[in-house]
Amino acid sequence: MLEIKGLQVKLEAEDKQILKGLSLSIGAGEVHAIMGPNGSGKSTLSYVLAGREGYEVTCGTAELNGADLLGMEPEDRAAAGLFLAFQYPVEIPGVGNMTFLRTALNAQRKSRGEEELSAAAFLKQVREKAKTLKIDAEMLKRAVNVGFSGGEKKRNEILQMAMLEPRMCILDETDSGLDVDAMKLVAEGVNALRSAGRSFLVITHYQRLLDHIAPDVVHIMADGRIIKTGGPELALEIENNGYADILAEVA
Amino acid sequence: MALPKLKADATSARLDALTLPKGAAWAVEARKAALERVTAMGLPSRRDEYWRYTDPSALVSVEAPSAALLTDDEAPVFGTVDRIRIVFVDGVFDADQSDPMIGTGIEIERLSDATAKDIHWARDLFGVLEARAQKPVERSLAALNTAFAADGVVIRAVAKVEKPVNLIYLHKSETSDAMLHNLVRVEAGAEMTLLENGPAAARFSKLLEVDVSDGAAFHHVRIQGRDHQRRAVTHTFARLGQQSRFKSFTLTANGVLTRNECVIELTGDDASAHVAGAAVGDGTDFLHDDTVFITHDAVGCESRQVFKKVLRNGATGVFQGKILVKPGAQKTDGYQISQSLLLDDDCQFLAKPELEIYADDVACSHGSTSGAIDETAMFYLQSRGIPKREATDLLVLAFLAEALEEVEDLRLTEDLRGRLEGWLARRRR
Ligand SMILES: Nc1ncnc2c1ncn2[C@@H]1O[C@H](COP(=O)(O)OP(=O)(O)O)[C@@H](O)[C@H]1O
Ligand SMILES: [Mg+2]
């Protein structure tokens, strides 16, 4: 599904290397987790994959089902099936949440040569999916993420994911700032989407979320690289011992 | 004080080419007085403080510069609303295309008919608010309009009027030069909506005097025509009585030159005046100017100015807005915001917000900003699959939303929004 090889990335504004040769391979239907200390480059990886400006890829490749992601516009990556749940979802005053969702969905359908969804069919879908995430009608009516609490913003990300039905989902610290109940809702939302044709890359700081979304593979990232890869037990090890041991091990 | 020679020459050249319309003695007198005001002030030039950002020469010249006609298949503006349509073609009333001037709770007449009558209420309004508004800032083009505009409509609302009156200004001749003067009196406790749309002429001078009596409400929504080369100067003068409400919203797209002046006097306690504008312009020859002057001369009044401009490809936006709070106008609540969204680096927004306050118990705030599209918002939209140009349009509409919200009638808001969306989408193809 997602194939990253030797990715090196620096910031355009300053001459600062963030990713230093990162490789990752996620098969269809798999759930991978990336854990790592703050500042190790996890968000940078997710932004580079989603196509945010301001980064320069100096080396390496990233492919989604064989297509070169790095040469595509962000909207084309989305239409190709990539989705990033932002660590910090963006507030857009003046753009209604519903308008936003519908425009996004129809834009993706259009670029794949599919019919636009009718207003009625769209409404039905949103309502159903919003309900399972405990997002009420009033929240749907508001401007995108404006006046949303931290937890509401994260649930809104999952709602978008559920509506857009991407094949490759990247969740950047979707658990941060959530209380236990909100995290359960988010995890349930994610689990409901798990399927043989859909893969996940779950970036998280803590083991907590992984109790609810069981990963197949866990990667430890530090200083722009994956330094260790293992099974779910790796996450438990971090939970018990912190990053210090592993960092020392590879140093 | 004698006028500078250039100004005096330009003024007399223009005046020589015009003739005062005939009418009843009071109307002729009012027009002569207006002509005297023009002669004394002279027509504006770039050197005038109030025209520093906007060159008025095309509005002053003897001949109107020509403007090509726009042809498109857009649905009629306000077409979904049951309304009384009054049509002017290149500034000339067209009875065939107009509805009968009859409505419940409302009296409508042509200005040329009203000014021919020896006794008419319009006498108390015609040129009166315009003359009052010449201080402290001269508006000689408005006086020119009072003197020479031969037609327009005269409206008196005496109850809560359901049907809006829609003045439709069609542009059919590339060289037309039109002037219209409209009067509205909303009697105590009455309410009405005035709609205006269309480019009107290659060059258009339009003046509206509105007297909003105690407890009355006046709603005004207009869409200025999209003919690329058209030029327009419009003046709205309003006087507000106690607990009255005034709301005006203007949507402008295209036109090489638009100067919309709005002068409002809050003279009765607890009155409220809102003026808003949304303008979208494209190209180095686009200039849109909102010039607003609101005077608080009573206690407990509220005023709100919301002006938004979206500029691309070298377009220019101008905003000059003033709130004057007179001595004794306590508990004034004044708000003013002017913002521009610059879609290209070479666009410019020139803003001159002013507050002048002579009372101590007031709350006035003003702000002016100009900036580009928010990159973070743009990336968020794109990351959800929305192409850049479509995302730009969403953000443009979002930017204009605060101004559009000033329109109370949701049917009209929908029309305006849909039209804007259509114009933006058309550019994408
Ligand atoms: N736009 C930026 N400007 C300056 N430094 C940045 C920027 N983006 C990321 N960085 C730096 O790059 C490193 C990795 O950041 P990030 O990808 O956010 O890490 P993580 O998500 O793992 O906490 C940090 O040292 C951070 O300060
Ligand atoms: Mg991060």
C-alpha cells in the first residue's frame, strides 16, 4: 500500500534536515504504529506524505499503490486514497462543516470519474456517521473546527475520514488531548473502518491508543529515522521503560 | 475663495454640456441651488483630499468614456423574489418592461412626475440630505446629480411593505451617460426593502436620499452590474429617526471604476445603521472605492460598517470610512471593519479609517487588514481532495461571509451567494 524508501527531507526556509533516510513499508489491511519522542519528525513525515509546502525532499521515494506520491498535488494524493488526520486540525471561519465535507467528497469522486453524491444521499451518510462519533447536528452546522473543543476537533477528523473512505489513513497524534471516553470513541471510529483494503499509520506518543487500536507492526522513530521495528510488544516496552533504553541500544 | 483654474475650467466645461430639467418652481429652485453648490465647490480632481486614492477624471469629463456591453445568460437578479420591477435603460425609464407602480402600503412615482407637481412631499427631501452632507466633506458630484438628474423614483412607504421595490438598471448603449436621483421616505413605523441591480450605463451617477422616520426600517440590497468597463459614482444619503433601522448591502463585481459614497446621520435616539459591501475585482484597471461617513448625533445609537474586497491581478481597493460622534451622543456603539483579500502580490488596498469622537461614554472600534489566502487553511482543504482553485473560492466566500450576513432576508442572501459562487466557478473553467 505505502512504500517509503530512504526519505530525506529538509525545511525549505532554513537549512535543517528533519528526515534522515526513512524507510517504511505498509501492506494492504495492515495497521502500523509509529512512536517516538517529541521532535523526532513524525509530523513532518505525515505532512510530507500529504503534500504540505515548505519541505524539500532531497532523497528517497514514497509510493501509494505504485504511484509516486511526492510528485502529486495534495488534492490528487487525497483522491488517490491518502488521508491525514491532523495533529492540529485547522479552523476555517466562514466555511461550514457540511459544505466542506460535501465539497471534499464530491471533488474526490469527480477526480476519480464518479458521479457526485446527491444532497439527500450525502446528508443521510453524514448523519449516520456523525451519530456513531457522537457529533451532533449543531456541530455539523458550525464553521470547520471553529469553536470546537480539542476532542471535537479530533472526532471531526475521524468523521471526515469515515466520509472520504481513504485507503491509506495516517493519524497524527489523534489521541493527544483526549480523555478516555473521547479516545474510545475515536478508536471505535477507526476500528469500524478497518478492512482488508485499508491500511493505517497511527502516530502516537503513548501506548494508550494502541490498547484500543491493535497495531500489526510498531516502529520507533528518533531523529528522523526508524530505529527499531517490532510487534505490539514494542509499544508495551516503551510504556514501561520509556525511550531511553532503546535510544541507548541503537546509539 | 476662488477655485484653482484647472478645476474651474473642468467644472464649467462639464456644466456647459448639461441643461437643467424643467419642473415645478420648488424643484427648479432646488436644482439651481445644487448648481450653485457645484459651481462653488468645483468638480473633484485627484488633488482633492477626498479623491487621493481614486482618480475622478472619468467621472468629471464632458464625454463619458464608452463601455462594452456584457452578454451572459445569467438568471435575472433577484428573480426568485416577488417584487415590483422598475426598469431604466441607459438611465431612461422603460414603462414596457416595468411593473405597474402599485403596491400595498407604498406609493411609487417617477421623479420627473413628482418634480412637476406644485405640491409634493418630495420637496422636503429632494436635494436636502445631499446639501446637508456637503459638510464637512464636499461631494460636488452629488450636487451635480441633484441639479441635472431628470428622473428616478420617488417612494413613500406607509406600512410594513411585503414586496420589495426593485430598480433595474439596464445598459444597452456603449456610450450612455446616465444620472438618476431616487427619494425614499419610510414613514413612522413603516418598513420596506429596496433592491437595485444592473450596470445602468457606460457612466452612471446615482443618488439616493432616504428619510427613515421614527420606528421605521429600511432595507437596501444592490448588485452593481458586471460590465467590465462601466464607471459609476453612487451616493446614498440617509437620515435616521428615533429607533429606526437602516441596512444597506452592496455586491460589486467588475467595472473599471466604482465609487460608492454613503453618508448616514443618526438623528434620533436608539437608531441603528448598518452599511456593508462585498467587492470582487480582477485586473489592473479595476478600482473599487467605498467612502462612508456616519454621524452619531443622538443617544444610544448603533452603527456598523463591514467592507470586504477580494482583489486579484493588480486590482485596487479603496476604503475611506469615518465615524463622527457628536457632543452628547452618549452610549454610541460604533463598529467599522474594512478588509481585503489579496490573491496576487501586485494588488493594492488603500484604507483610511477614521474616528472622531466628542462624547465620553461611547464604544467605538475599527480595524483594517489586508492579507493573502491563509496557507494552512488552503493545505487543509487540499488535503481533503479539494483542488486549489476550488479551495480558493471557498476561502473567498468565507472571507466575504461577514459582509453578506448583513442581509436579513435569507432569499436575498441565497441569491447573492449563489451568484457569487457562479461568478467564481465561471472563472475556474
Ligand atoms: N516549519 C518548521 N520550522 C522550523 N522547525 C520545524 C518545522 N517543522 C518541524 N520543525 C522541526 O523539525 C523537528 C521535527 O518536528 P516534528 O515533525 O513536528 O516532530 P514530531 O511530530 O515527531 O514531534 C523538530 O525539531 C521541529 O522543531
Ligand atoms: Mg507531531
